[in-house]
Amino acid sequence: MNLHKLILTENACYKAGKTIVPKGIMVHSTGANNPNLCRYVGPDDGLLGVNKYNNHWNRDRPDGKKVCVHAFIGKLADGSIATYQTLPWNHRGWHCGRTAGHDRYVAFEICEDDLADAEYFNAIYNEAIDLCVYLCRMFNLDPAKDGVLICHCEGYKRGIASNHGDVMNWFPKHGKSMDTFRADVKAALDAENAPAAGGGGGTVPEPKPVARMAVGSKVTLKSSAGVYTNGVSIPASVKDKTYTIQQVKEDRVLLKEIVSWVYVKDLEATSFVPTNRGDSRPAAIKVGSKVKIVGNTYTNGVKVPGSVKAGTYTVQQLKADWALLKEIYSWVELKDLKAI
């Protein structure tokens, strides 16, 4: 998830200052052919781009309405997809036109385009899954439980939201529904929970070598890849082919043969440069060390959720490039840890 924060402090909803304990998540889409985040989130932070009409929602009553959600998903100025948090997650939003919905649900809007662009849809759909997993972990929500993860039109059918059609005006056009979305969120959440399955006891599997996205690695550009990091759509002619990583920077890599930056999530490693350095771990990290997770994945390749990343952990065991963290009972690569 490409998460940023710009709280809409000028919005009357934020100024109302009421809080809730979220019992669910409500998914909305904007109903307008404008996928750009700057239409709703502002002012420009250097990534959003300038809204020349200044009609974003960081105003007392946007377009004269009492509206505000907790987040938006859409395009940045460079065309890449991002999520912007716009209210504190436990703030009472104004998003569905009914008190019952406002009192129970944290809500986000997905910026609609013309509803026909499959690449854009797939990108925002996956971003929305990541956001829901993040929120489910934060508030201990089960997306498979009835009424926990719903869209606006489902809220209307339950009598807790106004009569809007989102997101079922859009998802079916791309072969999706709220049922498939809930299933996808559940599957992603289960995958993230897997590393902690040991529950702090029993036997934890030994760390295994993984295909690392290192300089020199051979990778395949997935057929599902959507856009380069600069927002340009990836042509089919370069997908399902093997490339060499020339440079690595955070969550993206430069592919030598096509000289393009691509997100790691859109790649599959086919061979890799071993980085097992024997016992060359930093002296600061040893059994008993307190550490923070600063990287992106556990040893099994599952992405570390933000709620886990924010914690402090104790090194229980060390093996070459790996540390077993006592509190979550998971193996993490040393490169993804920082001693504190």
C-alpha cells in the first residue's frame, strides 16, 4: 500500500472532533470521471499535484455539503496509485448520509475514472485490498463476518446509508463484486497473519533462502503488472519476460534491459544473488537486542503490516542473516531490522 497522510483540518467534520470505535469498513466510489486525488485531497504536498479550481475537500463544507471520509484512493500527479488518509481513523466521518453508518464505519472513497480502464481498476482494487487489511488489523475486524466490510449500496440495503449505487456501479464491469472483494481481503489478511501463527510457542520453521530483489537478480515482469513507477502503462510486449536488476531503491527496481523503474510487487524473482553472509550480522543486533522492523517482508515473503512495523521486538534467536523476534515469533531478515 502506498499510504500518505493529509488530514483535512479545514473540513467541518474534522473540526467536530467526534470519535468512534469502528466496527466495520464502508467502501465508496466518487461517482465522477476524475481519478486524480488532487480533486479531493489538498493542498498540493508535492505529490498530489495542483487543483487549479481549489475545490478539494479541505474546506469547511466541500461543494456546500457536510461530507468527509477517512481516506481516498486514486492517482498522484505522476500517475501512480496511492492512498491518502484524510481523517484520523477513529474520527467520526460524514460519508453515508446516515447516523448509524457514521457511528460504526471507517470509510474511504475510490476515485472513479470512466469505469472502463482495466489497468486503473486493477491497481485501485489491489490498493483497496491493502487498505482494508491495514484497517482490519488495526481494529481487529473480520472482513468475512456479516456487515463488517460493505459498500455504500449495501449500507443502503441495511438501512444505515443513503441510496447510492457505489461500488456496484463499477466493480461488476471488471468481473468483481463485494463478495469477491471481501474474499480477497480475507485471503490477504490470512496471509499476513501466517508468520505469527506460532503464537509465541512451539516450533518455528527455520528461515529458508528467498529470492531477493538484489542487483543482478533475474526477474520476470508479471502479466498482471499495471504501470511503471512514473505512471506509464506497461505494454504487453514487455510482460512475461526476464530482466536483470540494475539498481534497487526502496520498493522499486531499475530493469537493465528496458531501463525502466518497476515496483517490486509487479516482479517475480527467477534467480537471485545470494546474500547469506555467514555470521556477518551487525554487532548491534544480538540475542536480547531490542529492534524495530524497517523493511517490507517476513522470511516467507509476506509483507509486514504497518501495525506490526510500528512495534518494538526482542531478538530471541539468530541464524546468519535472520533474527527470530520473540513477541511475534517470526523470522525477519536482518536487513529489515534496526537496533534501538
